[in-house]
Amino acid sequence: MQATVIIAASGAGTRFGGSIPKQFQLLGGEPILKRTIEIFHQLEYIGEIAVAIPPGWAAQVEGYGFAKLRHIIEGGSSRAESVHKTLTQLSLSDSQIVLIHDGVRPFVTPETIRAVAEAAAKYQAAIAAAPATDTIKQADETGKITKTLNRAELWHAQTPQGFTYGLLKTAYATAQADGILHLATDDSALVERLGVKVQLIPSPATNRKITTAADILHPTN
């Protein structure tokens, strides 16, 4: 099995605070993005890595020195547009596996990555996800509860998310043609719009996305 990885890291990270985007903030003495890329770079079945970044950061990312990092691309105005832009720079067969991972999700394990990649090869589409542990309420626009959802059926979507290249290209092209690409926050949602069933791969809650400075101070809580 061989897979290509897209690291989505073009956001401004305004909720984190500070003078630089959160993906370049330090975690254990190294930029968060560098730590994330390194996890994938060390896996033998990862053939190449592409990363979408904000304008002005290409030189720093090139300086990380990862041999598999073949594409450093200035992202678009939204996460989905950045991923779509990166997809167009890849030259892959339709059956090849593409993994998409958040640049600020540096605690993912090799076991989760492999499980998603293998499931994507088997089912065409798979994502890492953690089961919901809190009771989830549905509410109306006034804040009144309308329904208590069945927690046993609810999952928190994570990354990596894996797909065959042909399916992913079609999903993104369709969303763009329908004018809703900029609204997407999750790759699998675009695939679901095509009627394709996406396989869930259980992943620990520690595979968290760094959103605020507190996530660095208490990374595994």
C-alpha cells in the first residue's frame, strides 16, 4: 500500500492568539506543523506529502528538510478551497489513496494513520473519529432544546481522512460546481454528498486539534 498525504495548514489560527499562525507556534521546542509532518514522513508507505500553508511561510516549511515533502502550496480562502487547490497539483491514479490531515493535529498515532489508509483502500472512504462521550442536545435558534440525540450513534470527526484520489477529486469538483465548496469544514461531508458510505475508524480523543493556547499547555486532557 502506498498513500499520498495532504496536510491542511493554511489557516490564520485567530482563536489561538499570538503574532504568528498557530501551526508555526512551538510545541516541545518545534513548530506544530513540523511535528505533524514528521509523523507521516516516518511511515514507509507514505510516498509523498503536500502541504497547504498561508502566504509567506514557504521558506520556513522548506527548511524543515523533509525529503517526502514534494509540494508546498499557498492555500485558498477556506480549508476546503486549500485542499482542492492542493489536489489539483497532484498527479495520481484514480485508485491511489490520499490522506488529508489537519496541520494542527500533531498527536495522531501511526496506528490510526495506518488503519484509516487501509480502510480507505478497502472501502474508498474512511475517517478517524472518536465516539461522543457527552450527551448531545439539539436546539432551535432561540437556544431551546428540541431533541436529545442518541450518544451511541454520535462520533467526533477527526483526521486523517482517507479516500481514493478519483473519488476525492469528484467530490471536490462537484462541491465547487454546486457553489458550496467554501462552506465545507470536513472532507468526508463532500464525499457523503455523492451518496458514498464513509467508514469510521475509532481513534482516541487524544488525537485532538490544537485550537487555543490551552491545548498546548494541556495537550492530552
